[in-house]
Amino acid sequence: MGIALALLGAASAALFAGIGSAIGVGRAGQAAAGVVTEEPSQFSRVLILQLLPGTQGIYGLLIAFIALSQLGLLGGQANTSMSVGTGFMYLFACLPMAFVGLVSAMMQSQAAVASIGLVAKRPDQFGKSMIFPAMVETYAILALLVSILALNGIPA
Amino acid sequence: MSDNKYYYAVARIRSRELSLLNEAFIDQLLGAKSIEEAMRLLQDKGWHMPEEYTTESDRVEKMLAAEKQKTWDLIAELVPDMSVFDVLLIENDYHNLKAAVKEALTSDIHHDIYSSGGTIDPKVMNSAIENRDFSLLPEEMRDVAEKALDTLLHTHDGQLTDIIIDKAALSAINAAGKKSGSPVLELYAELKVASADIKTAIRAIKTGKDKNFIKEALAPCESLDTERLANAANEGTDALYDFLSLSKYADAVPELKRSPSAFERWCDNLIIRNIRSEIAHPYTIGPLAAYIIARENEISTVRIVLSGLINDLPEESVRERAREMYV
């Protein structure tokens, strides 16, 4: 039971953060395609903005890897006798990345779409346009840190 | 309606907004010394230049029609369900209904009186009226078409027929605005109906119409109490101005006192000012609706400026009529 809870945590981090990023990159991609249809020279600029909501998926994957590694699931030495308490510890340690990853990727995509609109109208403001969606990244990074610290703090 | 559909469309519109005419360009256009110079300026902006035309007016109208078509072609490419924009097209349908009803009274056929760009094919409209087959028309138009046709046939009163159709058109615009689910289109419809009601009230005072006639002619509107508007119009111009001064449309009073064209300009500017916030919305239908309205507005301003040049009107008089631009 403990190992199942721990695995649920690892899967949640990859799953929810990945879903958020997929939605976010998809939305920003639609906006980017709209700009490139009218102005193909803006491709490289809008591509960078499109990719910004994709980082949460990578963070979620990182947390899932750390958790799976600590659980011994990557090396085929899983601790199947893990206590329920320890299982819950893994689950809760992964949740910040899972939920903040999901929400921040979706919110970041809104900012990225708005910034793509900004680049469409003022290509010279590309630098500034990157800052607005990048601000949302802060919270994904904070959640990543909390999840890493919590996973590292779980007694073996 | 889900607002999440329009990421691609709004991004394309953002790029297109760069080619919208701004105040500086309109100033430049107003300063043109000849129609040729003005047309060259528009050509540089990417506007269509017709190669075949009979007169300068014909050339201008062909250019403006092509520009209008470009806008609708772009929107049709971006939005799968165009019915959301019915509010912007319904006016053409009712104009065509008016034309068809009046044409039914004569034996002549006048294809050029029909306006393109409505939601109903003018041929269908004509056939529905000529054969009294109102089932060819949308449900909400059937009764008014029958009533207008019967009124014209029995009374030969074109003005009364116009009033019946105009009121129905405004009610349809209002309903379509609400149905669109877009705050911009709803606002557009509301402002359109309110300004039309004010115009009707002014016209009724000038032609000495009675209270019942005015009440009958005014279309229901949320931002104006039409009952009180009719009462004020019945009392006279001063009472109407007093009523409007206490309403949301107080700014209209000085314009109404100046001239009918100043009021027309104020109405169009009011719409543009109210939709301008859509420049900042990243993914709703609002920026698309605002773009269409902005394009219609610039087309109408270009028509005013070019007509001024063709008819040798003084620059100042044309400048007074030029509308505010969206960007």
C-alpha cells in the first residue's frame, strides 16, 4: 500500500504538470501560428514564447524521476514493504509540483498568448514580452524546489 | 460560446491591426490635394485599386466594396460559425427587405438597390416578397415582412413601411447582440439601437409626428427609457435635450444641437471608443468583432474623405465628418 501511494505521487507530478504544459504549449502554439501566418519572419520570436509553458512538464518529469529513483523502481529494487506513512510522505512531496505545475502552465499560456499578440504588434518589444509569461515560471520553480526538498527529506 | 477557440484568430487579427488606418493617416488623407493623391496613399497602405471603372465615384465604391469583402473573407477563414456576427449583418437584410417590399409595388426590377453582405441572399428575399412565400425568410422576419408588404399595398405609405421595418431591424440587432454571447457585440447592438431611437425621436419632432407614432417607431432599448423618450419627443426639442442630458447619452446633446452629421459622427465614435479595450484582449471573440467594426468605420471614413475630394468640399467640412480610428 505504501509503495502504491508513493507511486501515485510520482505519477501525479508527471501527469498533472505534463497536462498543464500540453494545454499551455497548445494554446500558445495556436497564437504563434496565427502570427506566423501573417508575418513568417516572427517565427523564432513566437516559438520561444510558445515553449515557455512547456517547462512545467519537464519539472514534473524531474520530480517523478527523483521519486522513482528513491523508491528503487528504476533499478528494479522497489521497496514493496514500504509503510503507508512513508508512502503518504512521497505522495505529499510530489503534490506541489503536480498542482502548481498544472495551474501555472495554464496560466503561463494565457500570458504567453498575450505576449505573442504583443510581439505581433511590436516586434521590437520581444525582450519585454518574454518577461510577462516568465514571471509565472517563478511559482513553478518554487513548487519544484519544495517537492525536491521534501523528497530529499523523506527518511530512507 | 467558448472563448478558448480564438487563440489563432486573435493572433492573426493582432498582426492585421497593424495595417488599420490610424488618425495620422486619416490626417494625411484629408490633406490630399486630389482624388489621385488620396488613392495613391490608400494603395500604399495595401488597399485594392479597381482597374475598371466608369467614374471616380464608381472607382471609390468598387474599392470600398473590395475592402469590405476582404474583411469578411478573413473573418470567414478564422471563425467556423459566422452566425455570431449576424448582429453586424442584419441591417443589410432589413435594408434588402425594405427594397424588396418597395420593388413589389412596382413592375420594374432594380438589382442595384439590394445591399450585399447580409445573411439572406437578396434573390431569396425578393422571391419571398414577390410570391408572398414568407417561409423562405427567417422566422423572426416573416411577420414583419408580411405586415410591411400589406401596409405598403394598402396605404402606399412608404414612410410607415420604413418605420415598421426599421423597428424590426433594430429589435433583431438587439436580439442578435444578446444571442452572440460577446460583450462587445452586445454593446454594439445596444449603442446602435439607442442612437437609432434618438435619431427617430429627432426626426419625429422635425416632422411633427404625434406621441403614438413616436412610441410605435422606437425600438426597445435597455440604456434608454423609450416611453420617456417618446414623451420628451412629443413635448419638443428642449424636452428631448433635457431628457437626454440626464441619460447615459448626455454627450449627444451638444452634437445634436450642432448638426445631424455631427450626431452621426458622435454615434460612430462612441462605438469605437467603447470597443477600443478589445485591443488588449488576447483570445476572445471580442477582438475579431472589434476588428470588423473598426474596418467598417475606416471604410466609412475613407468614403467620406474621398467623396469630399470628388465633390470639391472644403477640407474643414470633411474633417468634421471623419470618424475616430480604432488604432
